[in-house]
Amino acid sequence: MKKISKNIFFIIFNCCFAAVTLAQTSDIKDMPKEILLPPLDDLIEAAIQHNPTVEFRRLGIERTESLVKSERNYWTRNFGLQADAEYGNLNNSSYSVEAGDSNLLSTSTTQFNYGVGVYLKFPIFDIVNRKDQIKQAQLEVDQAKSMEEGMKNEIRQLVIKQYQEIILKQKLLSIKSQNLGNAKVNMEMVEKEFRNGVIPILEYTRISDITSKIESEFETAKSEYFLAKKLLENTVGFTLDNSN
């Protein structure tokens, strides 16, 4: 009876171990391929071009520069050319007095009159405040450029951080993958020794727990690697291809 129970135990044990080994083998096969990262400067440039806030700042600069140009040309509004023309009948009336009698004389002529002239205004307010208005508009341009450059610096720092992060996560994932592979091989050896009665069940359980912990660390490292990869891809605006 004891022999039968022992055989049943080993059958159940072998089935469980086979399932664990299969899962570990699958994890190793799911190991993502190493990616070849583009140069850091290229990633930074792509991130700057892809960022909508930088584009918004750039359009704001163009608008403000247009306002400065308009302020510089404002004086032309006070200088101009004016022309007018008239066409119609001109009626003239006159009185004449002869020998005590008054006579009304009326004449009608058709005329075309025109005039052309140049005018120049001197608004006191514009003369006094023109320099201040141009200076204020130029300051707005400088402020917009400063804000744009500040945004670019933030993007540079973000890309550098994400670049180093994905390199670190990729190396850690490689280490965890090697550890899992070694643990898998070690687990197979322990299982054989356990079958042959070389090691007790407690030792097998201890090593099995260690292997499970290593497997968990591998899965965590893989998740963190994919997260770092997606964050960098979202920043630069394109997919980072895996190497063959």
C-alpha cells in the first residue's frame, strides 16, 4: 500500500515538474530581441519635431515676429497719396443792372475737375510711443523664443533619461534571462537527484521556490523593459525596431 502511494506521489510530482519546466522554457523563448538604438542626438531631434507643444511655441514666435514687423512699418500709415475727381454741370448766375433795370444772367458748363496730393500726418502719441511699442513687441518675441528653448531642454532631458533607462532595462532583462536559464538547468538536475533519492523533498522545495522567484524577477524585468521601450517610442514618435 505504501509502495502504491509512493508511486502515485511520484506521478503527480512528475506532472507538476513537467508543467513548470514547460512554462520556464516558454518564458525563455518569449525573451524579446535586443534592439539597436539610434544615436541619442537623432532621438532628441525626432522628439523635438514630434512634440506638439514645441510646434505651438514655434507658431507663436512667427506670429509675434509678424507683429514686430507690423509695428516697424506702422509709420507708413501716416503717409499716403490722395486723389479726387469731379464731373458734372457747373451753373453760374450773375446780375447786371443797366438803366435801373436788373437782369439775371445764367450760364451752364460741363466740367471735369480732379486733384492729386500727398499727405503726411504727425500723430504725437505715435511719435512718442512708437519705440516703446516696437520694444514691447520684440520682448514678446524674445520671451516666446526663450519658452521654446526651455521646452526643448525639457525634451532633451526626458529623452536622455529614457534612453539610459531602456539601456539599463535591456541589460537587466538579459541578466535575468541568463539567471532563469541557469535556474532551469539547475532545476532539472535537482529533479533527477530527487528522483534518485539523493536529496530530500525539503531541499527540492527550497530550490523550486528559488527558481520561482527567479522566474518572477524575469517577468518583472521584461515588463519594465517593454514599458521603457514604449515610453521612448511615444516620445520620439516612431517604433524602435528589434535587431535580427
